[in-house]
Amino acid sequence: MESLMLTVNRQRLLETLKVSSSIGCTKNGGLNRLALTEEDRVMRNQFITWLHDEGLDVRIDDFGNIYGRRKGKLNDKPVIAVGSHLDTQPCGGRYDGILGVLTALEVIRVLNENHIETDYPIEIINFTNEEGARFEPPMLGSGEYLKA
């Protein structure tokens, strides 16, 4: 099998992070995007737009977790799950959790632009209330995901 070397588009990833960092930004350069607030809604909607832009099938579960599924050759097999969370602490940083979701999106973008079909489906997941700063218990969305 031939080895293939792919790289992320650094500028595109930085632009995606810039958009994310503008939603719920604080005066000191951090973020305040608590789970299920107006700021979180704006970011979630932006994320869903990006998922649709990449041709992913989008679904939202009862906990508000957002899934963007990229089909593979073996769609009846378990998915490769990647992601984290887009919500923050009241004085959160620009990268904690967020980087896990947005770098997963960049991986999908690279696969798409290089017309690479994976064997297994891939799901990007944004877990709701991961930080637990607004609702107890923390990791509410990911905890329910692990039960399924």
C-alpha cells in the first residue's frame, strides 16, 4: 500500500479558531460560552453550518450533543469518534476542548479535499455541558454518550 502524507491547512484552522474565539469573547481575550446560553447557541449553529459545508450528516441527541457523520466504505461498522466540546468555563480559554472539535473538523476537511474515503465512518462530536460550569454533573453529554 502506498504511503500518503497529508497535512492540515494551518491558515484555515486558524481562521476557524478565530471565528470560534469571536463568539462569547471576553475583554481579556478569553471566552465565556457556558453550555446552552445564547453564546453557545451561536457557536453551535456555526459548527452545524461547518458540518453541513463538509457534507456531513448532522444529528443532535436528547442531551444536545451534536454529531457530524462522514460516511465510510463500511457504514454498518462502529464509527471512529473524535471531538470534545465547544462550551467553556465562565472565564475559559480559546482552545480547551474547542481545539478537539475544530481540529477534528479540519481532519474531515483535509480528507474531503483529497477525496479520501475511509473504511469506517467518522463522527465529529460536540459534547454538551462538558465543563459542567452551568449544569451538574460535569461531562453530562459525554457521560450519556458512553452509556449508549
